[in-house]
Amino acid sequence: MVIAIGLDSADPVLLEQWMSQGHLKKLRQFRQQGAYGRLVAPIEFALVNDFGTF
């Protein structure tokens, strides 16, 4: 089973900072125990949303 969690409009730098400071404990746990990556859309979809590209 695969579950994808997308955080639309979230600043990844701030999320990483907050997780390293001990905030967002569940999100940090998901990241540590699962697979993590940043989603980048192909250029032709850059003005839409990235979620349809994976």
C-alpha cells in the first residue's frame, strides 16, 4: 500500500526547520520512517499543480 501526503503551499525550508526544532512531531515521524522527497512538475505543468505528476 502506498499513501502519499502532499503539503500544498508549504515552505519546505520552514517545515524542515520546525521539524528539527522538535515541532511537527508526527510529520517528522512520517519522514523518518517512510520515504521522503520533493515533487517537481515537468515544465508544461508548472502553472497547474504538481500532484498529477506522480
